Amino acid sequence: YGPVSASVSSVGSADLIIEGDNTQDRLGAALVLRGDFNGDGTDDLVLGAPYDDANTPDAGIAFVLFGNTTSSGTIYAADTDLGFYGKGTNDHTGSALSYVSDIDGDGKDELLLAAPDQKNNGAASGVVYLTYGSSTSMATGATINSGAAGDGLGWALDVAGDTDGNGVVELALGAAGVDGATTSTDKGALYLLGVAAY
């Protein structure tokens, strides 16, 4: 796909348009590109559709479109190569996404996917999934749970790098709904977790 020129004034001239499959899927609420999920040497696009109903209402999906695609014009989420499906109603899987550089040494980058309203530890406690790179599937490699209802773990996430110099990359996970130790409601929290633990 060619570069954006100074004369471009509308997304209507895009080389490729990817649309959600259904009303209110909200494809594009999150996206990440700089990572090679299938290990073929090209970056792969990951798109979140946190209100997709394919599994159960508003469970959400994260879709992967491999970077060697020859598609052009308009395609749909169903035309992408892989999908990670939310597990429960209103989980909103795919609300936040981040690549993690290849941690298992297989030549494929890993992916973090957030479901901030997942209910493992109460309503809207949230969960972050780590899925290992693959050309055929998006299996869960690890599940990181929040501590309490309303935490909203995963509304924001990123890879922080090696913040403490111990040779282990840390994940940065935001949970804006965490309550304080006393009576502080929705004080929020940021968690740094060493990826080697997973």
C-alpha cells in the first residue's frame, strides 16, 4: 500500500477498508500493527471489535489480518485470517491490544488482549489474555485476572520494557476501577508484571 500524500483529504481513498460484520460490532475500537504474529517476516494487523456478538452478546473478538494480504477495496472482519473470541456476555474482548516481542523463541510475536468487563472475579473485574503467536490459531497462553469486581483490568495495556534491569520484560496493565485500600472508590491502579512468569 502506498504512502499518504499531501493531497489525500478523505479515508474514502484508502487502499484497503476493513469493516465490521454486523451492526454495533465497533471494529477498530483498538488496533495494533507492529508485530509479526505468524512469523512470516511481515507485520500483521490486529483489530478489536469489542461489541461483536458472534460468540455471545457483546463478548467481543480480536481479528488478525496477516501482513502478506493482497486484498484491496473493502473487506469484512470475517475475511481476516484469525480470531480470538470473547468468552462471556459483555466481556468486550478486544478493547485493548498490544504485541509482546517473541518470548518463547519460536520466531512469532505474542499478543495481549483485554476483556475489561469479564467476570472471573465479579462483574467487570476484567481479564487480560496472553496468546502465543501462530499461523493457525489464537490459543490462550496465560490468563491474568483482576482482584475484584469493578476493577476493569485491561482498559489500557502496553509492554513497558525491562523497567528494573533484570532482563525480564514487564507488561503494564491499567485497571481504572480499582478501589483504594481505605474508602477511595475507583482510585485506579497500574500493574507491572514480568512476562517471564508466563
